[in-house]
Amino acid sequence: MSDHLAEIGRRLRAYRLGKNLTVSSIAEAIGVSRAAVYRLERGELVKIETLEKISELLETSLPSLMGVGVEYYANAVSFFERMRQLEETAVHVLGNFSPFSFLLQSDEYMEHLRVMLLEGIPESHREPAAARAEVEAVMAILHARRRGAATRRIPVLSIVSAPDIERFLRSGLVGRFDLPDAVVRARRALAACEIERFAGLLEHPPIGVQIGVIEDQAPFQTFQVFEAADHAAVTLSPYRLGDHPNITSGIAMATATPEAVRLFKTIITEQWGRARKGEAGARVLRAVLARAAGG
């Protein structure tokens, strides 16, 4: 089985999960056996005519499914599953995160994230049950990503922006604006605890963790570079997992084109060169903490 065929199978699984389709439903819709779809997802069987039918069913292009150029994801479930797959083979993850790397968040933060995502569902939502199910599907994949990263101990280089951290602190761990004042105060305190913990990671970084703090505004969209032994890929995401998290709006992208990888690595290298690290970075975060606490 070639790596290329395996990657096609991984993309197929990601898009399928995003559409909330089972292997059986895909097999029935395109007129093949379940075994054939499973073999496709394992990268053991690839027929262009079958991929054409599947791409139409999944409402994605054949080039995206095959990884030619740029892969587009209009669904957070699909995109986070694709990121999980890239992390499975990565030997190094580099990224500009807002407000900080998901892989470096505390276990407690995960429960707060679930609360934020659920409370961010508007009361006017046409299908609230479906929205809640999407939250649970996203959380399941995020937990799987954290387990995988912890097991493999993937080295992570994380660039964080002081203005993003300050916004995070002033908002607190909230999913919407109309929460009671007492709740907002409590959520701001939780955000402060998370950033104090992050400052501790700067002072005493675990093996394989590199963190740099820049004092200007980071790019609006999060991007990451996944370096594997023999290839690399870049993801660009509109989805947010900080304050006022978003898993519903925007188009995410992934690509392995050398030019994109080179350009994004250049950005990270430049930011890393001027970032505050170690105790200097921790001092920046604690200054932001003090400023946010003072109103």
C-alpha cells in the first residue's frame, strides 16, 4: 500500500465523518459493498470511477479527495479528523495558534471548551439537536487527537500572540456575550488560571515543547505545519477553540504543496526569531494577566 493511496483513504474518512455518513450508507448510495468502502479508507483499493461517485456524494471535488493542490473542508468534524490523521504521522508540529495550541491546553480546559461550544448554540438554531451532536462529534475527535499526541509525544513549536491572550483573558471562557456577570467573572478567573499554567510551561517546558510569545497581533486564521519523515503539510483554519469558540463558520484548508509549506515555515521561523521565550515569555504573559485583572 503506497502512502499516496493511504492518504486518499484518510481524506475519504474525514469527509465522510463530516457528512455524518456511515460506510454502509456510502456503499448503498454508490452501489458497492461495505468491504469495498472499507478497503478504500484503508488505501487498499482506489478506482477513479468509484472516487468520482464518492466525491459527488460527499460534495467535494475529486482533486480535493485525491490531495491534488488544496483540500477544502467546510465542516469542523472533517477538518479536525484530517488534522488527527496528519498528527498520526507527524514528527514535528509547528503553528501560530489563537490563543494557544490546542495540544498544550489543560485537561480541565477540555470540559470548559465543551461548555462553551454548547452555550454558543443560539436558541434560534433550526436544528439544535444536530448542533449539539456536532459538538459531541468534534469533542470526540479532539480527545482522540490529545490521546494520540500524548502517546506519541509529538514535538510542538507554538507561537502565541500577547494581544490574543489579552482578549482571551478579558472575554473569559465564554461561548456567548449574554451570560450573567457572576458567570463571566468566574469564566475570566478560569481563563487566568489557564494562562498562568501556560506561563509555567514557558518557564519549565516539557520535553519537546517550544513556546514563543510575540507582542504584535497574530494572523487572524490559525495555521499549522505538520512535518513527517518524508513530507510536510500545512493547514489553515477559521475554527477557534479559545474564547467564543467557532466550529460552524468558515472554510478550512490543507495542502502539501512545497511552496505553501515553505512560505508558512518562513513565517513561523521569522516569528520564532523575535519571540520571547522561557522566563522572558512568561513575564510577558504575567504582565498581560496583571493588565487584564486591573480592568
